[in-house]
Amino acid sequence: MSEVGVGLAATAVAIGLVGIVVAMSQPFGFTIGDLLAQREVAAGAVVVSIALAVASSRRLLRASRRMAVGIAVMVAAAWWPAATLVVGIAAVIDGAMRGAASPVGLVTTTAVWVIYGLVIGWIVTAPFVGIATLAWAVVARSIAKVVRPRQSRRMLAPAVAFLITAGVGGGVAQALATRPLDARCVSLGARVADAAFSPAGDMLAVIVSDDPNAPSSIRLLRWPEATEIARWSAWADDDVAVSPDGQVFWSAWVLGALSLPSSSATEGVLTARVGTEPTWFATDFEAPLNDLTWTEQGLMGTTPNSHLLARVSEGDVGPDVLDPPRRGELGAFWASPNGSVIAVGPGYDDLPVLVSGLGNDRRIDVLGDPRSIAITPDHRVLIAADWTGGTYAYPLEGGAPTRILGGTQPFIIVSARGDLVWTDEMAGGSPLCTMPLGVPA
């Protein structure tokens, strides 16, 4: 066995040890099942661990016991920089292949997330990476005493090449696996923060923004042609709705000075029609509802601070809190155009999505933590996008869920015709995509 072989064997033991520790302690509520559900994350962790083992095994096995501990500490410190290198390369390749809205934003956003990942990664995983590398050093030296490994050549350059290749391959695989073959995507030139269909599905309102500290572009499109009907520039949050006659509503937080007709309000719901400038529809610190939805009973959503089900009417200086379908804070929200069917996700608790208005209330156990939900027009399938694990279809009458999108979707919406519309969360923004929703009936 060579020195590299000893290092790889020790790496396998170290990864297994960390798996046992995570399974027993479940840090931050994280389980091995969560890791296995995100196969690309698990694969990336193994790839980085192998690369570092290959690069440092020769030096480790030739060092004194004290120096071996120092090498293990250095490898632990290098783990997250190596991981963010792979993730950064994969993000750039993935974004380029899937048509990220801005090439400059693609690189700069990736750089920001790499720095963020370094800081958070070191803080959150330091104990486990430390356990793994110390175990790796001890096991490797123990194996070496028994098998007396053959000398290997220096492996730093091959290990770096391995990491770069893994990043490129991971980005290509992510791009090919995430977007369905029948998806049709339209670039709007920047990040799509949110979108909403009119009840008939013939119009689509979108919020487009590359900078949360600047006014957004709110656009009304004719659908499915994706031709622009109207456009407004105004402050906006990530929540938009549109009425049957094309009146657009969006939650807004005004940062700094903005000139709006007859108003000094700084937060609430703005509205506009074709040919008019944005004006305030409702104002209050709780008025900019999350998951803002047009219904025949008024604009509905959840309050941004107390996370309660609420409705706002024109001229309101605060939302009317409704009797919630479940007690406590609410998370993702969806309502049918007539307001009779409502679905709400959990706030911060591990609870099922509750669907009411279809006779008996339905409690649908969903994977992960849903950030966006919708129900198909026939009221037979719940669509839920997880914060990190893709989008799944859940039959309301029971049955196994079906994964319909990989990657991460900040929002998903379903048209009256049953078409799914979404955007992917990736560096540089992402086009707006749609596809026929072929889900279990």
C-alpha cells in the first residue's frame, strides 16, 4: 500500500467517525438523513476530504507525532477554503450554462457567497472537521506502522487539479440535472425576486432586481408569450400579486427618500395599473404581506413580523388578522383565487402543510422546510419548494411525493392551466422558467 492509499483509508474511517458523531448528536437539528437527501453536498464533502488526504498524506506519514497533529490542524483549516473553491467553480459553471442574468453578477455574487461560506463554514463545522482530521492523522499513522507504506511522489498539484475538475464537473452536472428537458426559460436581465399569475393565467407580474438596496423593476407580462404590457420602477419586497384586470400589487419597504404621489409612507402595499404611476394601496409596518395573493375576498398573505394570516383592503393602515387555520406562526402561504382553499406551511416548527377548504382539512407531511407552496387547479396536488432540497409534488389524497425540480427555487407558482413557473437560486440570478406540470393525478 502506498502513502496515498493509507491516507485514503484513514479518510474513509474519519468520514465514518464524523457520521457517527452527527447521527448521535444531531447538531442544530441536522441529521444524516438531511445530508443524504442532498447528494451533491455529501459528494462534495467526500471529494474535498479525498483531495486533502492525497495532498498531505506523504508529509503526514513522514512527520513526527507532534508535527502530525500540526498537519491535521492545517488540513482542518484548509477544508472550507477547498470546499468553497469547488462550490465557487461549480456555481459559475452552473450559472453560465443555465443563463444567469448577469455575467458580472455571476462572478461577484459567487465571490460574496464564497466569503460567507468560509466564515459560516468554519464556525459551524469546526468541531466536526477537527474531529475528522485528528482521527485521520491518528488512523493513518496507526495503519502506517502496520503496513509500512511505499513512498509516494508529491501530490499537491494533482490534488488541486482534482478539486478544479470536481468543481467544473459538479457545475455541469448541476446544470444538466436541475433544469427539466421540457422547461422554457426567459431571461429578464436580472434576478427575478417573485412572480404571480392573474387568476386566468393570461398575465404574469414579476419583480426584477439585482440590488435590494435600490428600487426594483415591476413588470406585467402577457402570458405565455412573455411580452411586456407595462413596467414600473419602485421599491419592492419579494411579494407580488395581480388582479384579473391587470392591477398589480406588491409589498414594499422604502429605503431612503422616494417621491411617490400624495404619500409619506415608507412601507405597505403599492399598486399600479397600465399607464399609471405606483401609489400606496395600504400602509402599515405589518401591511407588506409575505406571499401576497390576490383573491376575490381581498389581498391575503401572512404578516411580516407576527407571521399571522391577514387580509389588507384599500386604504387600510394595517392588515386585518384572520382566524388562522393553525395556531402559532405561519410560514409559506397559498390561496385559491376565490379564497375558499388555503394552504399554510409551518413557521419555525417541524409541522406539516395544512390545506383547508376541501372538506376535511388535510395535513401533508413535506420534506424539509417549505419556502413556497401552491396547489394545482384541480386541487389534487400540493407543490412545495424546499429551502435547499428542490421542489416536490405531494398528492393530497395520499401517496409518495415526486421530485419535479432539483436545485433551489426561491418561489414556485402554478397557473390556471397547470403550468409551473419558477426561478432557480444561483449566482448571478436566473431566468424565469416554465414547464407543463406533469404530476400524479
